[in-house]
Amino acid sequence: MQRAQETGLERSHYDHGEQAWAEVTVPDVAEGVKFYTELFGWDSHVMRGDADHYTLFSQAGKPVAALRGSAGPGAAEWLTYFSVDDLDAVAKRVEESGGTLVVPPKDIASAGRMATFVDTTGATAAAWQPGDHFGAALRVEHGAFIASELGSSDLAKSKAFYSEVFGIGWGDNPEYAEAIAGGGFVFGAMPAFMYRS
């Protein structure tokens, strides 16, 4: 659990199964950029690619997250990316384990390769095979990504899926499932009903 307790953690690599990146999709890009730069003190830079723009957020000159525009109206949604060694193999395991590929593996120029999927309980996540971009260069600090938390309708099913797809292990806390990869805490999972008041 050491990584969850460190502060000011600079990263240059993520092991297979670790969450390496987070991005938010918003209906109004300008408002989204304004909100997050004012909230966290982030700097923003628009990356121009093949078909659409991608706003990169940085803190102290280090990339921490990103923002993109959605195709239509709706609530903002955050998406986290698992770092993987072999994206094609992971995509195959997603389907073999009962998940659904939403965006099959594709190249993102020289940055890397990505795919998005829906797990066996309906949660959406993504996988990233790094190229030039390995993920967030700063973690576990004010304004930087720490970890995701999964609210699952079937915790046992969720744990089985992420173990099968990414080789994730689990801590022994019976009330809060702690996903373990690369020797440290990756994300937490708990029954969805616990989010309701």
C-alpha cells in the first residue's frame, strides 16, 4: 500500500495493471477547462491531433490529466486508463471475461494505443499501451490524480473481472476491496449501494 501514502510522487513509468491516466469528457470544453484550471490551479494546453482536439492539464510542468469534448449534452464523465503491456491481449481477455469492447484497440499517433471497455457490471474504463506518453507524471499530490473508486453492483463479479483481465490482486479488507498491482494500491471498490444516503 506504500504508493497510496506517498506525496509529491513523480512518475516515469507504470506497471501493467496500474491506473496511469485520467481524462474527463465534458459537453462544454471552454467551461470545463475554466472549471478545472481554477479548481486545481492546472495549466492547460490544447493538443491537436488527427480529428479532434485534446486538452492536456499539467501541474508544475508535468502532465496530470486531460479533457475532451463530448458529442452531445450530458453530465461530465471521468475515465481512467489502466497501463498494459499488450493491449491486444487485454482486449481479448475483456471479451473472454464477459466485458464489452466499446472502442477496440487503436493507435493514438506516437503517444500509444488505447481501448475502452465496459466491465461485467456496467462500469466503463480504458486500457493504455504507452508509446511516447506513459501517463501522469505527477501523482498523489494536491491537484494530481490519486486513485479511482469503483461502486459495483456486484463486487465479487467486479473483482473476478479485473483479476482476469489485468492480473490484479486484492487486499484482505472485507468491507473495502483494495486492488493491488505493481506492488501497490491501484483502486478501491465497494458495493454501489454504499454510495447512497
